[in-house]
Amino acid sequence: MDEAKPQGFRVFQPNRFRNSPVVIGFFSWWLYEKPAFIFSLMLKNCDKLLDFFSIGILLQTLFLPWKRDEIDTTNLALDDKIRVFFMNLVSRLVGAVVRLFTIFAGLIIVVITFAFGLAVPILFIALPFLGIFLIFNSIFVS
Amino acid sequence: MSQIIFDPRQSKNFAKAKVYHNLEAGIFQTLVKLSYFVFILGVFLFIYSRFSADSIYVKIAYFLVGSSSFYWFFYEFLFEYYLPSPVDDANRADQLSTDSIAIIEESINVTLKNKFASIEPIFLLAGIEKSKEGRYMLLRAGFGLDRDFSNIISSEINKIARIQVGNEPVFSPVTLVCIEEAHSNAIAAGRVEITAGDLLIGLSKSEFFQHVLFELKMDLKDLISVVNWYSLLLAKSKGENFLLKDTFGPGIGRDWSFGYTPVLNRFAININDSIEFGMSPTVYGRKNEIDTIENILAKSGQSNVILIGDHGIGKKTIINGFVQKIVKGEVLKSMRFMNVFKVDTGALLSGVGQQGEIEMRITRLFNEAARAGNIILFFEDFHALISAEPGVGSVNASEIILPYLSGGVHVIATTTLEQYHKSIEASPGIAAAFDRIEVKEPDETEVVKILEETVPYMESRDGIFWPYQSLKELIRVSARYVHNKPFPEKAIELADEVSVSAAKQGQKVINTDLIDSLVSSKIDVPVKEAEGEEAKKLINLEGFLHKRIIGQDEAIKAVASAMRRARTGIQDRNRPIGTFLFLGPTGVGKTETSKALAEAYFGSEKNMIRIDMSEFQEQSSVYRLIGSPPAAGKAGEKGQLTTAVADNPFSLVLLDEIEKAHKDILTLFLQVFDDGRLTDGTGRTIDFTNTIIIATSNAGSEFIRESLQNAVPEEQLKKSLLDFLQKQGIFAPEFLNRFDAVVAFHPLSREQIVQVAQLMLSELAKRMLEKEITVQFTPEAVQKLAQAGFDPVYGARPMRRAIQDRAENMIANNLLAGKITRGQRVLISDKDIA
């Protein structure tokens, strides 16, 4: 019966303070548990993005020819060898440029996600204050 | 440790659940979705307000953003913090899920409404039935499909003795036991709270619900499966949260770090692409095999895998499942960027102009795969590439392939066990380069799980509903009666057929009768458990057979008992339905009994395969019986027996004059009698589990005659007959012992000969009645015909000829002469018969 998971809103999250007095339990959830959960979720997604952009494999194969399209130079005349060498060099450069571009794009997205991961928990802590502040402002501040 | 109680009044969870129900959770969730729009609107208004002099826009923007932010926090607080909190370990009521709380509340209400003092299991069931998930599970278990829930429940309530009327009902001891069982089940299933499904399983502790389950032909194991099935469907319907998934897929490195594959694109199909574009069906089950492939291929160095199994057993399905795992990014890191190419061996080996071109193609293919760096080559029927005897459609490329297998390229291959021994083991280097996986049919438990995942698609497609019992019946009949395909394919295909058929008939619920009738109509054999008229027929089978057979009580009793065992499911499933050796002189009813049995069991005499074993006296004639393998480009010979049984698996096999067959041929039947299967000349396994096998023999006829003349008792006759047959070397003891029954047919007495004549004449009279002519025979006429039709050597065999010559010819002549006309009554006396 391992596939049976708790469903709906009843997802149980371990809470050290669950059986503590309501006030302590609430503050621990608001200021620590929930923000920590959101942050860990964001970290996990950063990891998934690093994986998706295949940063590791792109770095390992950075200077390999594009699509591994390389011409063998054995048994070629010297001038042909030089020509093929430059063609292979171009293939490697193209590969490196495309991979570097992907690595940078991936890293930027990961950094943005990480920043988001830091901002959202803080925003969550501020959410009730922010709500009250904005509603108060809309009604009472002219 | 505090004492375990069940007290909803002291449960904080109950109080919270009331809040939840009063608040109507659905509205809250809708409001969250609405708040996203409100927030975005607020942001737009705020931007707009920057360009507007009117401050009202900024005020509205503040209000919209502020209120939606505040609502989000409140929503999170309510649903993530306040409501989900098992509080008191000692009070089971605190460990109930919100839906279970509603069930308990409902059961209290029903108890009060019916003015009972204690909450009995039936009230708990009433509560479960009222909940959405409980009702769904009950319907899956087949409860309430034929009758309305409320009727069943009210009739059950009426059966309980009312002790006293009270305003504060208490939980009865049995109900408390049920709840405790529900708790144990939740713990065993790793759930943190008691769900409606757990309560349903808990109910099985009550006698009343055990009776309900018995009526529904369910047991506790089935009920647990139903609850798990519901959990699975629920989890699927909710989908997987994008942020909570383990991976976003295989990643873009697959395309940007590895090589071009122009040769492979010409001679192979990229399975990753077929799966990504949804061109391959989803694979269910086969987890072990898929994981094993993954682990083998992830090894460094030599890592190739060969899947061995019969055609249609699911080897390709397993590979598709493995590729699905790659595409979803759920494989080990070293496997993540792999592309699996299925090599089209036909294309690779065809259209070749020059000598050595095939070898060149194969070399280029492997070179390219090695250079690309992320290729797994999949060869279906790998033996065609390394055949020890290359012919049309096969080569021996083992020398070319071998160097690549030691680490350059990953290869997945498939073959059959026979070809593995024949072709692959002939190249020890190749055989050593592969890790073997023997693919077997999944067992029935696994098939249930696979069907639980596939059936919901059919349900939504055809607007039908599959109760759990029907799923079980589907598996039973496909295991028992469908032999041309392996599991799970045969079960899935049959489920599909049943679903479509039900949809066409406008039937919403798939019942077991529909499955049985569909399969019965396909194979012309009753598949349903014997009941009603058929059960009566089975009970009176001796009478039915005696309508055609005179005397031979022992033989009739033996075959009738075997049939009853078969139809009630008592007999061993892995053997033929019945195996009998009929011994006795010619013309005493051995063949007639076989025909009568074929008619009784398989519906028609036509379902009898008759093999004259006197044609198989030579050892070499075995190939005519079971077929021969193809040789030197020629197709193999078809086996008389194996082809007939493969084409008509539901038949009576009559092996006439078995004693005349060669001894080696008799040995073949030992496996058939024991395991219910026989491997034919081409290596195909022929299933005999749905056949009745009757062997007849005249051997020992004289012995039987003499014994009967000496008034030897029946039991002693049988024993001494078997001894006689063994001593004479006619049959080996192991052959005789394999039969369910060895039956001695007695020579017919004078009275029985007359009865045979009467039987045949009544058949003639019946035929004449169709022409509206009533024919009757005087006792003297019957006697005369009986005398004419009896032969000391051939028994009653000449009887039919005698009736034809003397009675039928006379009637025919009189009909032509106009002496007998329509509507006339004719009495034929001994004088009329020549």
C-alpha cells in the first residue's frame, strides 16, 4: 500500500511545536517552518534547473566539436591536413560558443530562481503586514 | 502510556473539521484562484495610477494587492497550519481525516435518526456510503450496483435488535474494534491519519460486513486492493506539482554535447523521439526488468543486455518502459542523455549491391554510435545478425560486432530462448558480452495492478464502470481461456474488447456475465462457473450420456465425474480437463462415449479431434504428429495433433487404437498428461489444458471377456487388466498411471444389443417425424434387427449398417412407391424386414 499518500489539505508536515501552546506553534510555523519549506523547495528547483541545463555535461564537453563532427586527418596530404585541422578547429569553436552561451543562460536562470527562493520566504513573513499596510493605506491615507 | 480511546467529543480535530465543513473548503480554494487575478489587476492599476492624476486608482490598487496578499496568508494558515493537526495520540478520533470525521458524524446522525442507543457497524457503513470517496470505493467493490444503498442499509438496520432509545449514542464494542482495525491499517499503509478507505477495511472486523463481502465475492485482500486502487486514481487525478517533481526532464545537454547520427537515422528508429511524440503506448508494470536493464547499462566498461523470451511476452514493452524512464529523466545520471535507437535489421541487411556491403554498413553503424557518445543500440531478434548458419535474412556479423561490445557501445538485444541456445551460445564471445534477462509473464497480482492503471482510460473513453469483481473475472478467464498471447497483453486486449462491447450495448457497468459471455462466444465453450440449468445438466450428466450410450456405467461415471471436477474448478488447472484410457472390444461404445462427451462439454461433436494412432507406428512418424522444424529454407511440416489443438484448443482429442503407436510417441504424451502442454516441432508450446484426452484400445479385450465370463468383480477386473497390459508390454506402467481413469468397456449383452437397436431405431423414427410420418417398430422387429446387427467380433458396430439395409431401405422404397405418405402412421413388424 506504499502508493497511498495522504491527500488534499491534510498533508502532514512534521512540526516540533504542533503540540505546544497555539501561539508558539503558530509563530514557529509562520516565521520558521513555512519559509524554510519554501526556501528548500526553491533550492531543489535550482538543482533541477542546473540539471536541465546540463551544466556539468556541457562543461565536460565544452571543447568537443559541435555534434562531434570531426574529420579524421590520418592518411591525408599535409595541405589537406592543415585545411581539415582548421575546419575541425571551427567545429570545436562553434561547440564551445553554443555550450558557453547555454551555460551562462542556465546560470542566470538559476541565480534568478535562487534570488526568488530567498525573496519569497521573506515575502511570506511580511505577507500579513503587507496586506494590512496596503489595505490601511488604501482606506485612510489620502 | 495513556489508554487508547475513541471520543469524538474530546477531539480537537472534530471541532476543526466542523469549522472546515462550515466554511465550505471549495469556496476557499476558488477564492485563491480569484485572488491571483485580483493581485494582477491591482498591479496593473498601480502602474496605471503612475500616469494618472486621479489618486483613486492607487487606492484601489493598494486595496486589491493588500487584500489578496492578506487572503493568501490566511488561506495558508487555515489549510496548512490550523486544520491538519493530529493532536492526541491516545484519542483515535484525533487521528481521523476530515472526510473520516464527516463519516463518523454521519454515522452518529443515522443512529439518532433510527433511535438506536449504540453506533453499530451498519451505521458506520451508512456514514461511509454518504461520503464521496466511501461511496466510490463501495461501488468499486460492487456494493450498491444492483440495489440502492439505502435499501440495503435500511433492511440491515431492521435486522438489528433495538436495545433502547437514547439521545447520546455510544460506539458499540464491535464498531470500536473496527475503528481500531482501521487505525492499524492506516499505520501499515504509512498514512498519518485514518481515511475513509481505512474505515472501510476496518469494517471487515464486523460479522455483518464479512457477510456483505462474502455476498459480493470479495475478501479482505480484494477490499484492500480496492482502497489502494482509489488512492492511486486520486493521486493521478490530482497530477504532479511542477515544482515538487524530481526533475524537469533529460535536459538540453543530450542534443548539445553529443554527436550526429546520419547512418543510424537511415537504418534505425529513435525510440526516445517516438516516446516524446507520444507514438508509443505507456508502459505499466515490469519495474524489475526495467530497473535491471538500467543497472546493467549504467556499469562502466562492457555493459550490454539481452532479453530472452517467447514472442509476444513483452520484451519490446520493457524496452519502451526503459526509454520512457530516460525521457522523463528518472534514470541514473550516467543514463540521462542516452538515445535508444532500434536498428531495423531488415533494412540493414537488404538492398545490398556489393560483397561486403553489409559488413561495411554494420561497421559504420557501430562506429557512429561509438562516436556520438550517447547511443544505445537495440536489436530485435539479435540472432539474425550472428546466425551460425546465415541464410535469407540473416548473417554472421559476430566478428564485426564483438569489439564494440566490450565497451564502445551499449547494446540491448532480444531473442527467444531457442535462438539463444542455437545462435548466440554458438559464439561464446558474444554470449559473454551480454548480461541475460529472462523475460517471464507477469503474475496475476501484477496484472491486477497493470489493469488498475489501464482500465480508467477505457472507463473515461467509453463511459463505463469496472467493478473490482469484473477485473478479477477478466484475469481469471484470460488466464484460463486465452492462450495465444501472454499477460498482460491478453488481459488488456480483452478489457478493451469488453469495454467497447459494453459501450455498444449501452451497458454502463461491466459485470462478470458480460465478460463470460463475450469470451464464451469467442471460444464456443462455457467459461462461467456452472450454475442454474448447466449445473443441473452436470449433476445429471450420466443420464445425458446414457441417452446415447447403452450400459458402460463405469465409463460414464468416470467421465461425468471428471467433467464435474473441471466445471467446478476443483481439478488441477495445469493438466488437461480429463485423460481417459478406454479399453474394450470393438463396437461397445468407446467412440460413441467420446462423441457424447464432446457434445456435452464442448457443445458439439465437431469439437472432437480424432487421430488414428495406427498411422504412427514408426518412430519417424512423430514429426507427422507434432510437426518438424524448418530445414534448408523449407517450411517445417505441420503436426496433425499440434496444429489441430493449436487451432481448436477447446476440444476432445480422441487417440484411436493407441496401442498401435510407437512407444516413443506414447512417451510424448506423458508431458501432455502431466503438464497440459506439448512443444511442437517448431518449438511452439501447445496448450492442452482445455482438452479432454481419450485414448482407446482393443488391447485386453479377450482378457475382459474371459474375466466377465468367470464373474470376476469389477474392481478386481480393473486391477488384473492393468497387470495384464503391463506384463504383455502393451503399455508401460508410467503411461497407464498418467490417466485420470482407465476404463474397461464391457462386451454388450443380448439385452444391451437390443437396447442399442432401439436407440438407433428411435433416431430413425425421429428423422421420419420431421417428414410428418410416424414410424413404430414391433418388439419382434427390434429383436430381428438386433440379431442382424450384432457381430461377436465387432460388437454393435454393424448395427447401423443393418438398420440402413433392412429398415431404412424398405421405408425409402415404400416412400417412393407412394405406399407411405405424409401424415401416415406406420407400424413395422419383423415380417416387413428382410
